[in-house]
Amino acid sequence: MTDAQEPHLTYEPELTGLLIVDPYNDFLSEGGKLYPLCRATLEAFNVVEHMKQVLAVARDRGIPIFIAPHHRWRESDQHSHWKTIPPIGAATARNHVFADGTWGGTFHPDFAPKPGDVVAQEHWLSSGFANTDLDFQLKKHGVRKVIVIGLRANTCIESTVRYAAELGYEVTLVKDAIGSFSQAEMDASLKFNVPAYASAVVSTEEMVAKLAA
């Protein structure tokens, strides 16, 4: 599904929010703990540059910016006492990914929040909505439509897109402004899963043109 197949979609600044998922150095920057796994898709799709382009045009249009950050690992976390923990959560905790107070657990400098941006509560697993205030924040700002960019395609991006659709938001995913650990993961999300929930799956070029029009 592309925006060209959904010509009725509009992105009014008073109804639309740009949602940036997990823009951490550990994902997006050379030297990050997960960067070696992400490098291939980040480079193939020029993801960081495309994220910057979408963010810039959203700011120009006056579209509010929301960041949905993953939980930062902390020494005080009590994972060892949890009765259940999924494999992806266990791996994140075991490797101290996005460690609080470290460079890796800091937002990439191009996506650091500016005054007026909203940083939602940290999500523990994949969905930016589960056990956070993201839905509350979006609704308080009058947002009914979300444009989604960030990491990781088949986990946090896909879960957040699904949850947004379940909550009644109209979702647009920018397909070359997301990354993952492999092309296979990208394909699984973009070819089979996300199109069932996102009203549009568009390129950065299409998104920028639509917002700038």
C-alpha cells in the first residue's frame, strides 16, 4: 500500500503527530551496541538522513513531535525477580542496551527533543503505547493521525503501528525511515504485516512532498 493508493489521506498539523520510535545512539550511531546489527539496513535505506528529512518538514509544517523511547537499562531494574520475561526483553536487559546515563542510551543528536516536543514514558518491550502515557499525550494534543519513523522495523515499529491502529489512529509508516537487523526483517514487516494496520506505507520522498504541498 502506498500513499498514491490512498489519495484521501491528509496531514493537518492540528490533527497529525510525528512519532519517532527509539532514536537512540545504540541503534543509530557508529559505536552503538546495536549499530553493527542495524548498519546494513540503515545504510541501504539511508535511514538516518531520511528520518532527518521527515523531521525537518514536520517541524516546518508545525506538526508536533512525539518520541517513544524504549526503557533504558538501569542498575535498579529488577528483571531477575520478574516471573516472566520474553526473549527480546531478556536480551535487552542482559546486554544493558540503552543504558541510562550512557552515550548509547542517549538520543541521536539529530533527534534530541526541542522545546515543545513530547517524550513519552519509556516502553518496556516493543509497543510505544503499552504501559506508557503515549496515547494520553497524543490525545491531549488533539492528534488522530500519526506518521511513524525509527527503529526497529519488526519489533517496536510494528508493535507501535499495530497498537496505534487498535486505538483508532490513522497510521502512516515511512518505509525508508525505519531500520532493522536484516533485510528479511524489513521485508516481513513491510510486505506482510504493517500494510494490514497502516493506512499508508510511503517513501520519504512521498512523505516530504505530501507534507510540503
